[in-house]
Amino acid sequence: MSLRIFVPRDAGAIAVGADEIAHALEQAAAGRGLGIDLVRTGSRGLYWLEPMVEVATPAGRVAFGPMAPADAASVLEAMLADGNHPLRLGLADDIPWLKRQTRLTFARCGVIDPRSLDDYRAHGGYQGLERALTLGRAATLAEVTASGLRGRGGAGFPTGIKWKTVADTAADRKYIVCNADEGDSGTFADRMIMEGDPFVLIEGMTIAALTVGASKGYIYTRSEYPHAVAAMNAAIAAARRGGYLGTRIGGSSHAFDIEVRVGAGAYVCGEETSLLESLEGRRGIVRAKPPLPAHKGLFGKPTVINNVLSFAAAPFILANGGKAYADFGMGRSRGTMPIQLAGNIRYGGLFETAFGITLGELVDDVGGGTFTGRPVRAVQVGGPLGAYFPRALFDTPFDYEAFAARDGLIGHGGIVVFDDSVDMAKQARFAFAFCAIESCGKCTPCRIGSTRGAESIDKILRGGRVPDQVALVEDLCNTMKLGSLCALGGFTPYPVMSALKHFPEDFRPQQLQAAE
Ligand SMILES: Cc1cc2nc3c(=O)[nH]c(=O)nc-3n(C[C@H](O)[C@H](O)[C@H](O)COP(=O)(O)O)c2cc1C
Ligand code: SF4
């Protein structure tokens, strides 16, 4: 009897011992003279259960976790016997946290072998591309537009309009660039896709290339993502061997190929024009717009630049139709959002669900409150430029417009939770300090304003002329919001102003002096 065992190779799982567990399982099996088929998958995204190991059974895959190497022998015994073990979690698909999700983009993540093109195809992979090849450019674009998909990198710009702009721009060469820089705090969805289902990204980029007439694609990611780089390169090589990248995509007359590029690491290199500068071999400094990258992007050519999750949604949309995707969600936020629960949270991980779920449901119900067990005081949504939400705003539905109406943003879907020990004045200072460190330096409100802002908060912390300093901070935020060239300087006021608005008590000198 040979067991088929699944152990994640996701960076998050490796960080808590997945490689050691894979090794221990192999040793335990060898000790018993048992042959096992060990498949290294991505993660299902239930990070508090990692390393989570699964075994194939006639009833489905049974999960065990969180495992330690010392558990390998006894878990293997359980897998061979009736499955009973204290770490047994039951059928993986029946774990409630997973079951209540709507996994359209992440359907295969943690399930398939990310290096196997056959496994990808066996789980519905490349059906979207095949349909796109049958439909042709105009009808493919119509499906993406009908899906209502909006960019998942932060700005929420309609993907169909972006692709149409590039499709309509005449040029001898066009590019597809995938923004996999993923610099936002508390986010890891791009990394999970690249490590757990890289073919879905390749397929999505290929669909975009066919739609707009591009022949070359780049995936720009960060040096902190070595596992993702390895997984992407292995999948790109497999896609080339399988005829899904190269001169005749899927047997068609279209040519398209992809290269992975690794940045040196700067938050601002996630901003699309700065990313293009870096990709061209220069320092990551923001370009003024216009021209839009869709008109003059990489090497001056029309370029589609999208986030990993935007591209990764395209295969589902093409395979199932734009309407099937648009049927999920609320208002102008259509489809699903892979939400990342992080920070001080009990059940942290990747939760893909239709837009419309409230912030409170996500934090209290799905996330189970704080890891420390103390009350939740604030959550920052949308990365370091996102607003802090107090409990009073937990009824806000996850929806681009609903968040904007409350001076917040969804961004890349990261939620970072803080308990009641957080000092919100210090968080406001951190927002300015982060901006000062990461500023590309091109414009004054951001380059100078961020440093002056941090100094003003320091004065508040020391207790000097607090109302004057608060007024100064407000004025500075207004200048940065209106006068910055890009959203790094332009959105830093969101965390600062939300901290001031919702947690004014933290900006009182006496309390801050006591806290210092
Ligand atoms: C400072 C800054 C950092 C950004 N970082 C990222 C990032 O890491 N990943 C990303 O996809 N978009 C990032 N963006 C947004 C991009 O500029 C751009 O809007 C996005 O790549 C477009 O793709 P989408 O339409 O699929 O969202 C950032 C923007 C700014 C201003
Ligand atoms: S806002 Fe900041 S990061 Fe953006 S262009 Fe200006 S200086 Fe550069």
C-alpha cells in the first residue's frame, strides 16, 4: 500500500517546519519499508494550523495539524490505520473556516502540485485560455469587462478598461507586467498564488497578452520571496515544455513568454511607474502621469500592468463567463476578494469571499478576535496607507465604495489587527516615518512633509502645545493629500487622520507622557 501525502512547500508553512516534517515523514515511512508518494503543495491558508499535512483517502483528503516533526511517526501510523489521532482535523474540505469561503481564485491553492502542469490541467487549468482562444480578442475583453473585475493591487481600477486601452493602442510591441511586489503590511495572497498555483497567474497573463496583442510578459517580485521565485520559474519552464508559453500558445499562432524579475526591495517599487523604472534597470522613482502605462509603459510601449490577483482571476472569468464572476459581490465591487487576516489575530490566514462581508464578521467571527485574547481596539485595512478602523465602524461592508465613504481603502485586502495595548499616536507617527523612509523623493509634500509630520507627532508625544501641533498635522496631511504625485505621499494622511479622528484620547499629553 502506498500513501499519497501532501505537505505544503509554502514559505509560511516552511517557516514553521514543513520541510522538516516532509523529511520526518519520509524517514518514518522508510523505517517501516513503506513507499509514500509525497506531494509538496502550496498552503490552504489556514496558517494557525500550519504545518498542515493531508493524506488522500477514498472519502477525500484528511488533514492533520499543526504538526511537529516528532508527530511524523504517529501520524503516519494513523494514516495507515483508522485515521484517529489527536491532530486529526477531519476532511480538509470540511474544515469550517475553509468551507465557508468562496474560492474562485484560490480554488487550487494548497490542493495541487504547483510544479505539475498535468495536475493543474486535471483541476480545470487552462480551460479559460482555451475558451479565450476560441472567442477571440473582442469577446474575451467583453467577458473581462462583464465580470466587473477591478484591480486587486490597491486602486481598484476596472481591469476591462485597462486592457481595452492597451488593446486599442497601436504599437509594434506591447507588454504584460505583473505587479508581484506585494509590499503592503499583512498581505501574502500574491506570494501564496505564486507558490501554490503559479500556473493560474501564467494563464491569466497569457489571456491578457492574447487580448491586447502582447508578446512578452514580466513578473516583478521582491527578493524576500525566494520560494515564490523558484515556484514561478519552475512553472514557467513547465508551461514552455507544455506549449503554453513560447511561439505557439496552446497550438495557436500567438507567441508569448514570461520572465521573472526580482527587485532590490523598496515599497515604492510597487507603485506601477516606479516598478517600470526598476524593471528597465533604473532606480525606482515615480513617473509623472500622463502618459499612462497603458499608452507608454515598459520601454515606452503600451503595457498592461496588473496585480497578481487581478491576472489570477481571469482564468475563472474566461472559463465560466464574466457573469458567473459578477454574480458574487455587492454594488460596484464584483466577484470575490482574497482577504488576508494578519497581525494580532487568532485565526490568521487567507479568506477568499464575496465582497459584502462586514469588517466585524471578518475580525471577530472569521478571525476569532485577537491572538492575545485582549479586546480588539483597531484594525488597519489596506496596508500601511490604509485607515485605522475602530470597533464603531465594524459594520462597514468589504466594498470599495463603502470603505471610501468612511475615509478608508480596501487596498490589496490586508487586515492587520491590534489589541487594546496599541498606542494610536505612535501608529500615526509610524505612518509618517514609514513614508519618510520609503519616499522616492520626487515631490516635496511627501519627501519633506513626512519628516515634518513625524517631528510634529514627537512634539505631541512630549506634550508641548498639543492643539497647535494637531492643527499642524491636519494641515500637513491636507497638503500631502492634495499635493503628492503618487499615493505614497497622498495616502499617508489616511492612517494619520483616522488615528486622530477615532482615537483622539491617545493624543493627550498626560497619557502619552505616562506611556513613554
Ligand atoms: C506606494 C505604492 C505601492 C504600491 N504597491 C503595490 C504592490 O505591491 N502591488 C500591487 O499590485 N500594486 C501596488 N500599488 C498599486 C500600483 O501602482 C497599481 O495600481 C497596480 O499595480 C495596478 O494593478 P491592478 O489594477 O491589478 O490593481 C502600489 C501603489 C503605490 C502608490
Ligand atoms: S508622493 Fe512620495 S513616493 Fe510618490 S512621487 Fe512623491 S516623493 Fe515619490
